[in-house]
Amino acid sequence: MNAPLTITRERAQRASCVEPLFRARAPLRVSFAGGGTDVASFFEREGGLVLSATINRYAHGTLRPRDDHRISIESLDLDTALEYHSEEPVQYDGHLDLVKGAIRRIAQLDEARGVDISLRTAAPPGSGLGASSALMVSLIGLLRDFHRLSLSDYDVAHLAWEVERVDLGLSGGLQDQYAASFGGFNFIEFEPGQRVIVNPLRIPQTTMHELESNLLLCFTGATRASDRIIDDQTRRYELGNEHALAGLRMQKELAVQMKNALLHSRLTEFGELLGHAWDYKKRLSPRISTPVIDEAYAEAIAHGATGGKVTGAGGGGFMLFYCRPGCRHRVARRLAELGLLETEFAFTTEGLTTWSYVER
């Protein structure tokens, strides 16, 4: 009669000596309008606005404490790994630099400790769904919990941005980090001085469900180097290119119009505005669209889409279309014939989520 109790006590004693396993996930996002206005060169002068929503595809991270000062990192997406001592100088050599950068930043806030870190995402870098930034948010969430740091959603997003854009000098904006950290439908304002305001939108459930029924997310089959596109559009804006400037300013206006359309459940209008956002986005740089993207867009419109756009910087990745009710399957079939694969998704209201677990 006492055996089960003895086993339970032994397990409890073992568990009390084992540090928990830390886990985190952060959602990817689809951006509806405003992309490009979240790049510092623009919003520091004129302010930026972005309308986006997170989806149920995630960047995942796992952290297991070690009893030494070795740091082991494994990227399941890149099928690569590395290990180094926590007291070694960090070498940015193109091998998992984002991960090393985040660990280095956290080590400045707390004593470095040995850890095993494993990371994976539901979409490859360059897909246009903010995967790289979501992975950074997930990683910082892991490190925050492990080191018991007090970091808000804003802090996590800003730290992820600093590692990517400041420490490593990667081109890009701020929207992806904040979308992944907060989650849900958000209207995000970017003000001079790097002041960011995340405005959560209370979208009616019926509107959200109807959006999921009519929106079509397809992968073009190719990723892109977004930094080149962003550098090109930034250069054009700074040189006073009229098309680039008009495109960015109209992105802000369209973000406001699309927000209002969503809040009032005017989805036909929303779909048309999605197309307008794409028209003006293409003005930012000739590298944003490609012959494959142009053909896919034209065929989608011909088969029942009212509007659509590339979800990231451009040049490849995912495309998002709003289809008239009853037409989504025809659009998907035609795009499949062109080699674009449909990706099922649903919206999620959760942002960065972390937890710990002890095997008992």
C-alpha cells in the first residue's frame, strides 16, 4: 500500500533537483497596409502606420539549462548548430548571428549561464510573414523567463529590433517585432524618436471568420533577400523620388482606411483597398514585384479576387488575396496551376507565449 506513495515522493525529490525546460512561441503575421513606413528613415521624418494581424503559424523556441558555461544553439530550419563558451567574445560571422546577438544582449543584463537552445519556424526567412523577427521575439521570451527578467511586450519587441537593426545592422522596419510580441489585429503607430504605439483592434468575430473564409494565402515558391529591396526603396525615398514618396504616404492613408473598413465589417471595401495597397507598394521599388508575381496577381483577379498583395518586402514569399464569396476555390485552383501553393491559416489573438515544464 505504501509503494505508490514512495514512488511519488522519489519523483518529487528528483523533480525538485531538475531545472525546468523553458519554451516559447511567437506568431507570424500578415501585413495589410503600411509596410515601408515602419522603416526609421521614413517614420523619423513623417511617422509611420501599419495594419497587420497575426496568424496561427509560429516561431518556436526551447531552452534547457546546463550545469556548465557552454552555450549550444541548434536551428532546425537551417539544419545547423554551434557551441561556444559563454565567456568567449561573440563573433558575428554569418553563422546564427541573430541568436548570438540576442544572447549577448541578455548577458549584459544578467550573468551568462550555460544553455541548450533549439529554434524552428513555420515559414522560412524571406517568406514575407515576419518569421525572422518572430523567431527573435520567441528567443528573447525564452531568455527573459530563464533569467527572470522583467520585460514587457514593448521591451521584448524593442530589444528584438535593436539586435536585428542596431547590433547586426540588418535592414528593415519595426512592425514584425511588435506584431509577434503583442499578437492579434493591430494598428501600429511609429513616431519620431522610435516611439511605438500598438493599438489592438476589436474586430467582430463574424468579421474575422468571414475574412478567414475569403482570404487566400499562397506561397510563390521562392524567398527573397528583403534587405536589398528595403535598401533600394530607402535610397529612393532619401533621394526624393516622387513615386517612392507618394507610395509611402499613401500606405499610411490606406492603413487608416482599411482599419476603418475592418472595424465596420466592410469586407468588400477591405479587399479592394488591399489591391490599392499593392499598387502603391510597387511604387516604392521596381524590385518589389516580379513576372511571376505579376502573372499570379492578374490571374487571381481574373478568377474572382478583388485585391491582393505580397505580404512582406516583396520579390517573393507569400501573397495574400481577398476573394469574392464563393470564388476562393477557383482562385486557389488557378494559382496552383501556376505553381503557387495555398497555405491554410487562421487568425490568432495571442502574441508571445512562454511557459516552463518539469518532467515528473
